[in-house]
Amino acid sequence: MSRRWIRLLFPLFALGLSLGLVELGLRVGGIAYPALDRPTYGLREWGVPHAEGWATGETRQWVRLNAEGARDRDHAVAKPPDTLRIVVVGDSYTSAFHVPLEATFWSVAERRLADCDARRGREIELIALGKEGYGTVEELLALRRFGFRYAPDWVVLAFLTGNDFRNNSPALKRSDRPYFVLEEGGLRLDESYAERASFRRWAGWEGDLWYGLVNRVRIVQVARHVASQVERRLEAAKDETRAKQAAPGAEPGLDDGIYLEPDDAAWRSAWQTTEAVIERMRDEVREHDARFLLMTLSNAIQVNPDAALRTAYAERTGAVDLFAPDRRLARFAEAAGIPVLTLAPTLRAWAEQNDTCVHGFEAPWICQGHWNVHGHRVAGEALATRLCEELGREAAGR
């Protein structure tokens, strides 16, 4: 009987020992691909608090999330005396998994603002609340959940014209996310995504078990990473096929239609809803005794240093002005009493002057995709300059 049990248990023991050695090797080698976000009630998705590991895609970057689940250092909830707090809400440009933490635009801005005389001796503290794939609706919900707790003096909305209109509109992109619906009485929040069984399962106790397992067992992390890489390669092949049919310089996931006048019901609704959500954010920021700044980011084709490529893209898409969505948002902001910072012209000027792309990394992400360290630096310096100007106006008003 004992020999029979030995024959049965020995393979299991050998398998367990092998897996244990592999797990140990992964930990010694610093190989970690945790789940950095998960389904979350009220936000659709949000970061897993204290998760850390390699984020892969356009680059390979070690990422550590703070206690809130945001890509930032930890901040005390109670605002320290003589401190000026600025909360930045945005999407993947704000979470910035593609560059080191100290290179992110809001880290650059925080350091630059230390030289601003208008801060009147106050310490400057920027707090980032960014999440990949977010639209303005989810950014407002994150601001409500986390941002206002920090008693900010300023709130900066980092807006990407390339896909934020679509992310705010179920008519342009119907997906499992919260939407604001523009009705006669104002905005109504539609959170029907949270009623789906698939969401409830992964946001509930089953999700707790699964994400707990993923973030504790490196073997599971590597298996998930391999599966996601295969999926990414397949999607990249589809993107390459679509790119051959698209305009030169077009990017997967971004809308060519933003450079044209909204000439159908879906696009008009997307613009109207987005403007209404921005106004709602402005109003809620003011209710919390803070000031609001709308900052429009850049799409890669807008700021590509190759003028011939920009011209070819514009001719193919029918775009008269690649800064058209930024200018239109600036006019809206001015009418709504919202200070606005339009980054695209500044980024293009720097890119042309230095003949260097502010978007993109190594192939195939050359001059496409998210900001690289140059883009973040130029954007952070511009943000610091604008905020310093606004602080100077505040001081002069007093």
C-alpha cells in the first residue's frame, strides 16, 4: 500500500517542486506581470492598490501603483499647511505607463512650479489620477471618488481629442462603460454596464479571488502575459492591414473625424455631450472651492515633425486644419469661462525645431502612440508655465 501511494504522490510532489522552483526563479529574476487594474463599481475599471510590475506595450516599464490604485506616489489625504494642491485627471497619457515616473508631465510640472514666484512660498503638490482607456465621464467619476478628498486648489483635465469624444459617446463607441446621456433636464448617468453578469462576477468576490491569485503567483502572471502578448500580436497584424488602407500617419484607435466639422447626428451628439460633461466638471470643481483648467493634449499626426506627412494625411482625410478640434474646444472653453491650455502647437513647434518626435518609441511605434520623454517634458513645462501665470493672476487679484 505504501509503495502504491508513493507511486501516486511522487509525480505530484515532483510537479509541485518544479513549480515552486520556477516561482522562485521568477521572483529572484524580478519577473512580474501583475494585474494592474480590475473591474470596479462606479468606475468601470481602476488600478489595483499597491500593484507593481512590468507594463508592456509600446515600451517595457516597471510600474508601481499607490494606495489609491493610481500611478503616482502616495499622498496624505489631509492637505499639509502652506501647500498648493493640483489634481490632474486623465487617461493613459496621465497614467503614463510608457515612461519612468519622474519623466511624466505632471512630475515635470511639479518640479518646474517650484521656481514659480507666484506660489508665494507654498509647497507644490501634483496628484495624478489617470487610467488607460478612460473618457471624460470616467475621469469625472474618479475625481468624485478620489480627487476631491485631497482638497485641491486646482483641477486639470487632460483631454485627448483623438478618442475622448468617442469614449464619451455610445453612438460612436458602444462599450461596457458609464456614459452621461444628454437629456432635456441635463445629464443623466447611465451605469447599465454594471448590471451585466460578467461585470458583477469580476467586480465581486470571484474577482477578489482571481486578482488575488494573479497578483501573488508569478507563474500565473507570466501565463497571462504570454496570452496577452499573443492577442496583442494578432491585433497588431489586423492594425497593420487596416493601416495600409488608411491615410498616411493615421493611428489605430484614434478618430480621423475629429478634424472635420461634425456633420452627422452621432458626432454632433458626441461634441454636445462632451462639452456638457466638461461644464459639469467645471461646476463641481468650483463647488469645492477650486479652479479648473482644461488642457488639450496632442495626437501624433498633429505634431509629427514631417510636414509632408501631415499634408498627405490632411489631404487623404479632408482635414483643412489639424488643430481644428483643439481650436474648437478652446472657443468653447472661453465661452464657458474655463481657462484652457492647448498643447499641440507647442509640441509641434518643439518637434520641428529639434527634428525629433514627441510621440513614439522603438519600431513599430516610431512617431506614433503615446508621448515619449520629450513629449512629457515639453507638456510638463508648458503646464507649469500656464499654472504659474494663473497663480500670478490670482495674486494680482488679491
